[in-house]
Amino acid sequence: MNIEPDIKLDYNSVLLRPKRSTLSSRKQVRVERKHKFRNYRVDFPNNVLSEYDYEGIPIMASNMDGVGTFEMANALGELGLFTCLVKTYTIGELVEFFNTSNVAYENVAYSMGITDDDAAKFSAVYAGTDNIKYVCIDVANGYSERFLNYVASVRENYPNIVIIAGNVVTADQTQELILRGADIVKVGIGPGSVCTTRIQTGVGYPQLSSVIECADAAHGLGGHIIADGGCVSAGDVAKAFAAGADFVMLGGMLAGHDEGGGEVITKHYANNEYTRKDDGTYVPHFEQRHFVQFYGMSSDAANTKHFGGLKDYRASEGREVLVPYKGSITNTVQDILGGLRSACTYVGAEKLKHLPKCATFLRCNDTHNRVYE
């Protein structure tokens, strides 16, 4: 047993310190990034020759039900953002999508696990299209030797893809994944809004500190990281980028939109207003509110939907919640990017690339006034 005495930090542990800035408008801030990937080898016939392997707004939709859908991928791709697809689409659906979507090659990742069935499925999809550039090898626990070996085998068999691999939360395993062939490491264990891993297992790592440490480790090897989970506001997205994340992955913040699918559920709530009737009695007023179901991919709901229920050796590690229905994803993206640009103006970063160099974090007991939350 060992205890690390240093306090680790989360997004709600800090604020960004404002600094003198020469920027006069949010419009001057460039939120696009360009990245060159360490292990990726280009020889696809349809690849546009460029100095960079990636150019875009480095915000990703998570590969979760209600978020990582084809419709979300097309909508976010048109806005310059990225999507990791859910794992549960069929071979035929995936081949059709990658062959017909205008954004699939540059803005979408195929997602897979590490079983033999996962490998066979990917092989079939890969054989049916020339439009897969990114693959997300996604497991809850990125610390097994089996996972490391699987990443290495995918790199060996498919040198022409960008490999996203995770999840981990420490510098040593981040470096190991990059050395095994990953280009981008997904960082985060337990910070998600519908993840209960920390409650069920007692395992995790505060997300801000994890991003800082893993980004430092990855960048030293020419690799990249995704800050996956823990963001509840545009300010948290800004903090993740300021901490050194190359990409930020969002689940709950992108849930509840038309593009995520799912049934819109209507509920009625008393609003504490009343109408007086002629007989002197009062009738309460009710208002409609609309919701969409959202759940973690290790939850009982996800296991029941995709695998016939939880195995007898597992416990649910995800919540099932109703999130407010939000309509089109476009307005939410505008809100997130507006907050990110504003954060950059406060600290004097003309480009998102400059944000970590301009950022100073202040530890605090509280970050904002919650009286009307």
C-alpha cells in the first residue's frame, strides 16, 4: 500500500486567471488545431496531401448511445468537429456510412473493443471502404497487457490508420500506449456524468491533474491525448485545453439532441402557479418539459440493450438519467465554442494552440455562484 500526498485537481478545483490581452474581439480567436500524428503512415489513394494529418476543431462526440450516431457525425463534421461512433452499428451500416458520408474520412472514428469478434468486424468494414482514417480502440480499463498487445497488433496490421486508444489516467501508461502504436491516448477513468466506476470500484484520478500529467508524457514522445469526461460546461472545456489536452471528448454535454436519436419523453410539472375558479377554489398550473434518456455504456440499460443483460460476474458502472431535450446540436456547439473563444480572450491566447502557454490555474474552494442552479 502506498499513499501519494500531493493533492490532485479536478475542473471544479480551479479557475483560469485573467491576463492582459491585445485581443479586441472573440472573432480573432482561432479554435481550429492542426496535428501531425506520430505513428500514422499515409498511403490512402484519397488522402489529400498536407503537412498535417488533422485540421479541425478538436472537440469530439463520445462513442455513447445518444451521442456517437451517424446523424451526429454528419452534423458535427459539417461544423468542423469530430465524432467517435458507437460500437453497435452493423457491418453493412458502417460500410454504407463510410462510403457515403462527406465527413467520414476526416471527422469520424470507427470504434471497437478488443475481442476476436471486434477484430473480425473491423476487418470486414475496413475491406468494404477506403474512408476509414481513425479507429478508436476503447475499453474501460486501459491497464491490461491484453489491451496493450491488441493496440500493437492493430498498428502492425493497419499502418494506414490513426489509432485512438484508452482509457488511462497516468503518464506511464500513456507513454506505453504511444510506444505500442497509439497516436492519440484517451484520458479519463470515472469522471463522466453517467459513469459510476469511482463509486463501484474506488478507482479513478481527478481529471484536470490526469490531463496535465498525461499530456506532458504524450507530448514528450510526439503523441497526443483526449481529455475524456468530466466537462459540464464550456468553461470546463476551456480548462481541459488549457491543461494541455489536444482534443476534448464530450458525452453528457452533447446528449439530448435531435442528432443523437432516442425517444423524446414528455413530463408534466406543477409550476407553483394557480388559477382561481368562480367557486373560490384554485387549480394548479402544469408545464411540459421534454427529456431524452441518456446512460453510461457500462450501465444496466446499455448491457440490456446490446448484450441481453449484465453478465453474472459484472456490476453496472453507469447511471441511467433523463437529460433535457435540446433540439439541434448547432446551438450547443455555438455555446461551447463561444465560451472557448471568450476564455482565450481573457488570458490573451489568439489561438487555441496558445492556450496552455497563456494559462495560469488558480486553486479555489468554489468556482461560481450556484444560487439559481
